[in-house]
Amino acid sequence: MKAKPIFFTALLSLGIFLMNEVSVGLQAQSLPSSWREATRSHQHERDPLEVTGVRASSLTGRDSDTLYFRDRGATVQVPINSVQQMNFVATTDARRGVENFQAENYSDAVRQLGPFARRVVHYVDVPNSNAVTIVNMYITALSRAQHFDEAEAFLLLVPLEGEGEAFVPQIFEVAESMRLAERDYMDLIRRVPISPENTRYVLFMREFAESLLEQDAIEDASLIYRRVREATDGEDRRWATIWMAYAEVRSGGTFRAAELLDEVGELEVSEAVYSLYYLIRSRLSRENENFDDAIDEISRGIVYANINTAWFPEMLYLSAISYREAGNIETASRVGEYLSMLFPENYWTNRLEREG
């Protein structure tokens, strides 16, 4: 995802911080099943967490909106939202875990970072702390070591608002790893908060679904479009409906695709997905062996498409095979040459060449 460069810059900064701090041993605790349980169960820590950046250095627990510190034998209460800076001091094992993470020894990193991350996770909503970065590193290590159960458990636990927004890109990275490992990842996708009132994560959904289509994971992409379609309204729902129709027709669901396009209705020429709409119409016509209609519809899409549009190569491919199936071999060859010239390494160019 596009958030990777920022994320790994943060991880490098964390690595430098962890390897230069003095620390004490910490014991791992079980991961709670909900954030409410997490905050409730950490009102009183048996072993304080050592922190820097605040007046009291021993963090003994928290509740929903207050941190509790031990300072010279007394308990100090600090409102969570008032924290200006607080960094957790790593254990020796955690520092070794960072080193192994940077060396791509992810199994060792999981083992060494785990106890520290399981305790720090209960503070990821504290502003201006390094808790999110620590937990993000651990989740990445879990995913790359294919410890998907715990990686998923963390991402289903942490809050995704405020400081926790940094975990949203992580959800899609872990979901992609789980997909490649043939694991069900939709619980993670459902966790992403989108609604008619909250559409700021729809772009992540769009990028993820687009990457799935590029890998020919059509059914998985359709699940993403369905999620957006069910959770939004207006333009976002309309966009998801069109792309869901595209995924359906690519996977052979022509009847469902036609229903979805009927729901969308006619589009204006100025709309970005106007040409995609006619690409889908052309595919539907080809499925019904209406090759003249297929040519008219794909030609209409091409006329109003930008050459930089993601689906432009596919439109040229469909145009070439529609002309071929209609018996116009000369025009089909010219369109194929145009496709090869503009997009020599493209999937649709290679497919046309394979099909002769």
C-alpha cells in the first residue's frame, strides 16, 4: 500500500530508539478480546512499564481516560488526552527483536517482541507515544512469519480512530498476506470503519480491490466492492456498484452484472467511470453473442476514455476480439497492433497475443 514508506521510516526511528534505551524485564500478558476489556484489565499492572518523557517514569495502569503512574511511592493520575510525549522503554528482548526484524528474521522477532508488544498494545490510543509504532512492527513481524491468528487478533482489537488510524494501512497489508496464504481475511476488511458519514477509508478499499483485480483475484475484489456498496451511499455506493458489476462479468456472473448496471442507470460522459460502464456493456453483449452491439459499446467507451485510464488496455483488447468474432479480421489486427505499441508489457496485450 502507499503508506509503506512512512510506516517503515517510523519503524527505523523506533529501532534506533529501542536499541539505545535502558530497560527492565517485562512479563507477557494475554491479549484481551476487546478494547474495553483491554483498558479495564490494565487498571493495575503487576509490573510497571518504564516510560520516558513524563515526570513519573513507572506506568502502573490505565482506565478509559486516565493513566496511573508510580512516583516516589505515590500514585499520579494523568489524563490520557493531556499527554505531550511518552515513550515506552524496551526490554532487552524487545531490542533484540528490533534487530531481528531489521535483519528480516521475523520468527525470532515475533518471539522477542511479543511480550513487550502485548503489554504496550493497551496504550496505543495514548497520543504522542511510540505505542502504535511498536505494535505495528510486531504485527508486521507476525504477518511475515505467517503467524496470522495473532496478527489478526491484534488488528481486530486495536481502536482505529485517533492514534489508531495508523493501523488501517496495516489491515490491508496483513489481509493481502492472508489472502496469498489462502486464509480468510474478510473479518479484517469488515473491521475498517466506513459508512455514509465516514468515507475516508474508501480510497484504501479502492486501491486494495484494484490490486486484487491486477492479480486476477476477481472474487476477492468483488467482496471488497460489496463491502463498500453495503456500507456507503451516494457516489461511493455508485462507484462500488459499477466495479462490482465489472467483477461479476469478469467471473461469469452476467445476469447479476446486468442487474447492477440497471441499478446504476445511465452515466454522464464527464464521469470518470463512463468508459468502464461501456466496457461492461460490451462484455455483456459479447456473452450474448451480439458482436455488433459489443463493437459499438466498446468503441463508445474508447472514444470517451483517457489513454491513462487503468482499463484502457482492456478496452482495446475487447475491441480487437469483438472485431475478430464479427469477422472483421483486418480491423482486429490494426487494433491489436495499436495495443501492442501503446502497452507492450500489459496483461491484456499478452493475453491477446496468446489467443492468436
